[in-house]
Amino acid sequence: MTSGAAARMKGIRWERACAQFYDLATTRSTRPGIHDDGGDLDTGGQGLVIECKDHGQWRVQHWFEQTEAKCREGERPLLLLKRRQRTTADGLVVVRMGDLDIRYV
């Protein structure tokens, strides 16, 4: 397996782990050449565009801007970041401060 294929499989495993954790379906097409114009997880119309990232070097600002660009009117971007040597539940969530109402969390 080439390093590109290994990286794709690592990303796919993280997406599947996140989908299982939240009991959602994945939307990513694993077929070569298929354009990814939506989030990685199907939120069932909850107004979220979720991207799952499992990379050695984090590029949070870049990824968040890419996720924002995928949002349609009324949708909010959200990143799920994998932490090395940690469980899925220990992953990190990145949202815009304006999209999080902590008064009710």
C-alpha cells in the first residue's frame, strides 16, 4: 500500500469511527475521482457539515475554512480531530464560538 493509500485508509477509519460513535452514516465516497462537496458524516438535516480529520500535522484553520465553504445557507461547520493514542471519545471538536451556545451545554 502506498503512503497515499495508507493515508486515505487512515482517514476512512477515523470517519467510520466517528460515524459509529455518533450513530450516523458516512457520506464520503471512497471511489477515486469522486468530488467531495459535502461533509463526511450524514447528520440527517441537523444543519451541520462535519469533517473528520486524522493527520499527523494539524491544519485546523485551513480545514475549517474548507468545511465552511461546503456549508449551505443555515448550515454550521464542525471538525472532528483524531488525537494520537486516544479513543474516539477523546477526539477534539472544533466549532465557531458563535455557533456554540454554552449556556445550555
